[in-house]
Amino acid sequence: MERIEHHVCFGGSQEVWRHHSAVTGTPMTFSVFLPPQAKTEKCPVLYWLSGLTCNEQN
């Protein structure tokens, strides 16, 4: 996996990652927001699956 974007916001960070999908044979991207407490403790996760646009920008 490769981190392709990193932005500091709301005390945490917004990141975009790319990985190779063995199923589709193509690169795929996803984004994640890491709140400030993620540096020191586990945090709950909310998964969001894209709809019509099918990209990490939702």
C-alpha cells in the first residue's frame, strides 16, 4: 500500500491510500480520517461504500 495524500484537518489527518486489487487487477484508492486520539488509542470505525461516483472523494 502507498499513501498518496496526507492533509491535516480538525486536529487529525485525512489520508488517501492506493493498493493493487488482486480481484480487479487494477489500482484502487480509499480515504481515511484519523482523529487526533488515533495516535494513542483505538477508535471506532465507520465504513462508507461509494455509490454512483465510485471514488474515494465521498
